[in-house]
Amino acid sequence: MENQEQTHKRRVRYKGTHPRNYKEKYKELQPEKYADTVAKVVSKGSTPAGMHISICVQEILDFLQIKPGQKGLDATLGYGGHTREMLKCLQSEGHLYALDVDPIELVKTRERLQSQGFGPEILTIIQENFANIGRVGAEVGPFDFVLADLGVSSMQIDNPDRGFSYKTEGPLDLRLNPEKGITAAERLRTIDEEELQGMLLENADEPYAEEIARAVVLEIKKGNPIDTTTHLRQVIEKALSAVPEADRKEAVKKSCQRTFQALRIDVNSEFEVLYSFLEALPDVLAPGGRVAILTFHSGEDRLVKKSFKRLKKEGVYSEIADEVIRPSAEECLRNGRARSTKMRWAVKA
């Protein structure tokens, strides 16, 4: 029998002393193996590649007041950071259900939590859009506590293959579930200038909505479909060419962020999903049940605020947050992505 050489998988090679792109950051992508590297990245106020740092964890736990034996729902599983902390509060008694629409990250998070001792006896993970909590609640509810974190997870933003960021080359996708719906690139091919301008204004309060919409539609009419993140960024740069040079770099950066946000909200029907969630929410909460919601966009916060106020007036909720709860200054320093976070809560009557 011939001796076969054992193949050795070489680590990712990159130029310079530090990895720059997502796939080069192999240490950050293996936090269990390279904990020291991950800790260094976090200590600098950055989020390691492939990870997501949960926001307002203590504020959420303080409000939800989770007790052993209770039944809860994490409507937006994501990386599972909030989920893990809520599971700890249950102390192996009770059950937590968790939903996520993203089939890619859901599998990773299930494996991660299971390796930490949270298996199916205490945690049930379901691939489901949180708009459908009514159906979930009818099957396994009602719940003593519910959490919804409406932010896109860092590992989705940082992965160029998902197309969420203008900073790196990737397909212009932006779908939370890449197995359903149309991509952002496909959406741009069918939208007219007026509709795109309205989308940018409604979903992102984009001050250069008119210029960007005109530039995007013109580019596509020329026979140049905008299929990549960098192509869209280049079109935005061109649209803002009249901005004074001293202000242009920052203006382009902000407009890119807002445009990608507007497209993501549109492609995933995020406002419609949130509305459906808020309407079904009271029916899945047990009497005295508590819900906490984290928002990252003024439009989301308005929807949550209006829903909570209306339902309190109708006697559905006995208490609601009078003011939003924000992350501490210290947390925002540690995690820059926490800055826009707003938390609201309600208690079922």
C-alpha cells in the first residue's frame, strides 16, 4: 500500500503585517481558537470579523426579569449573544425559542450555542421570519418574555459575499435570507427614478436622494447594470461630484451608508415585517409578559413607539417605556455600532 502524504491546509496569506479583508482575518473567524486576538480587536472598540457584539445586554436582562421555568422567545437570533444570556437566566429550567430568517447564520449559531451547553432540551431554533410570531405563538406560546433586536448582525455586514457593505467588493444582494426574494441589484433594474428617490427619502432620509436616484437610473439605462457593491458606490460618488471637495468624502460615505440601508429595508420589507410583528405581539405574550425591542433606525423606532402607545391606551399593555433607553457611553466606546441603538419595552396587561 502506497504511503499517502497528509495534506496540510495552509493559512490564508496576505500582504503586509495585518490582514485587511474579511477572508484574510482567519484568526478573528475562529474565536474559539484565537481568543487572544479576538479580545484585542474588541478592546480597540472594533467588532471581530464573523462576530457580532450584542448591545444593551444588561439593560435587556434588567427589564425582562427572566426567571427559571419561564418560556421565552428571541425573535431575532442572529449571533446568539442575547440568546445565550437569556438562557443563563433560565438556569436549565424552562425553554427559549429563537427565530431567524437567515439560513446561513442560523446553522452557525445553533452549533455555537450547542457547543456552549445549550441544546434542544432548553433551546429550540426555528428558521422563520419574526413577522410570523403569531403562528409560532399559537404552536408553542404564550411567552413570558420576548426580545426583538432589529439590527443587522455584524457578521452579515462584514461578509462581502452578502453584499451589505459598500466598503468591500461583493454582489449587490442585501437579502437577509439569500434563498428568497430578489436581490438589491435586481430591484434597481426595475425601479424608476421617482420610486427610487422616494425609497431613499422614506427609508434613509437621504438628502441627495434626487441626485442619487437620477444617477442610478441613468447608469442602468446606459446598459450598465449595477450588480456589485463597489459599482453602486462609484455611482453615488459620481452623483455627489458637485459637493464641495472639502466635504465630498464624508458626504459620499454617509450617502453610501444611507443608500445601502434604504435598499436593505426595501428588499427585505423590513417596515412591513416589523408592523406584522407588532400587531401579532400581544397575542403571543402571557399576562404580565414582557417585551423589549432594540431599534437602529428612526422609522423603526416610530413604529414601535406608536404601537406601544396605542395598545397601552387600549388596555393591552399595562406599562410601556416613557423614554427610550440608550446604550451607555462606555458601551458605545467599546462598540461603535451601538451608537444608534434605542430600546423600548412594554408589559402585557
